[in-house]
Amino acid sequence: SVRLPLGPETPSEMAEVYRAFNQMAEDIEQGGRERELMLAGVSHDLRTPLTRLRLSLELLPESEREMVEDMIRDIEDMDAILDQFLAFIRDGRDEPVEEGDLTDLVREVVAPFNQTREQVRMALQPVPAMPLRRVSMKRLLGNLIDNALNHGGGSVEVASYVAGESAAPYVVLSVLDRGQGIDPAEVDSIFNPFIRGDKARGGKGTGL
């Protein structure tokens, strides 16, 4: 919260400017509070049908267990995404960083894309366990793959490998497609939330 001090010693020519600034700051904070309240309500309203859906899935016969478990994982991811969306609006990154297996994560994300036919090829070399924000990484990778399939003009490959010198190695995770690439004029903004490139193509605009 930022406010400019107003008092008897404030020069008269500055007092009006200070009051306008303070009012603007108050309006911004009030808008933020109202936005958080609205999104908290949306989050609650979305979780109710998700909970009902999960309960219904758990009542399905054992013969459908593999599909049910996949769908339950999707519901859990949706719950986590709601939490992250609220955290983003509140300008926080609350998802914990945990040691994870990147290869397992990639396989989990790619699996739904290859359920009916192989759309995404994997070229995964062994990589060490590393600190990950799991839900964020799944969203990032899934979004990139989805964009590549919709706009990449052909086959898609996900590759991971260790690069760099032995003294300073790093892990590379790539989503490769055959598309025309991003317009250089859009590179600076393309990673902002809810921004989409080349509006003429259409799409949901969920952003990278």
C-alpha cells in the first residue's frame, strides 16, 4: 500500500496532486480486492461440479478403472490449476518446488495426446531428478504441445537431454514442430498469460 502523506505542511499546489494519487491507489487496491473475491467465488463454484464428477467416476465399474484413474488425475490437475490461477491473480507463486522426475512428467503429459493414435513422438534421454513445480510444468508442456499440434504443421516431438559442459550441465526440454514459427513482433508478449499469437488463426487464447 502506497500513500503520499497529506498534512498541514503539504504545499497547497501539491495537495490536490497527492489527493488524486491517493485516491487512485485506493481505487486500484479496491479493484484488486473485488477481483480476488470474484475469483474465489468462481473457484468455489467450479470445484463443486468437479467434486461431483469425481464421486461419479469412483462409482464406475472396476473394468473402467484405468480410464477412471486418468480422469481423476485430470480433475486433480484442474483443482490445482484453479489454485494456481488464484495465486497468479494475487501475484504469488504458491506451488511448492519438489524434487521430481522430468521423464515421468513428460510421459504423463504426452499420454492423453496419444490415446487414439501417436501424435507426439518422444525422444527422452536420461536426465537427473530436479526441483520442479509439477502442475506448472504440466501446464506449460501441455500448452506447448497443444499449440504445436494445432499450429505446427505436422509431426510433433518432445525431446529432453542434458547439455552444457560437465562443470555446468543443464537440462533441455524441447517441443519441436514443423510450423512457421512465432512472428518476431510477437516474441516479447507471447509468454504473457492469455495472449495468443496471430489472431487470424483463431484459438482460445490461453497463452503460453
